[in-house]
Amino acid sequence: MFGTHGLNTFGSGVASDLYLIRPDGTGLEPLTEYSSESERATQPRYTPDGDRIVFTIDDGSSRTLWVLPLDGGEPIQVAAGGIYTHGTWQPV
């Protein structure tokens, strides 16, 4: 799993998305599809159970944390506004 651009490259003029890829470099699969740099997905991390990805969306004025289920579905916002980065899912 990777993001196409790091958090500090905001303003580069390109969209930033998340992808899954196999260790051998095959099976590239997009997880997000942002068409502009106005919302950028970055800093992806797997949850401990491996079923979801927690990531940051940066819109240029704030950073929010989101969770994306890997079995399909839409991303779910888990922390609104502020300057949230490097989300890490902790067991209860």
C-alpha cells in the first residue's frame, strides 16, 4: 500500500491517491480517486486486523483522519478538522 505523494507536497498541482500493490509489483489497485489536489489522501496505515486502512486527508487548511474498509465501501471520517496526521489504529 502506498500514497502517490507525501503530505508535504501539497500545492504540487497533482492529485494524491492511495493504492494497493503486491510485493512483487503486480496487482496495482486504486483505493481512492481524487481528481484534483484540493483533497489529498496520504499517510496510509493498516489497522491491526488488516481489514481497514486509516489515512489522512489534507484539504490545504485542515487534516482529517479517515478509515477505508478493504472489502469495499466508502471511507468513513473518524476525526474532523484540526491537524491530524499519521493515524494509528490501537487495540482497545
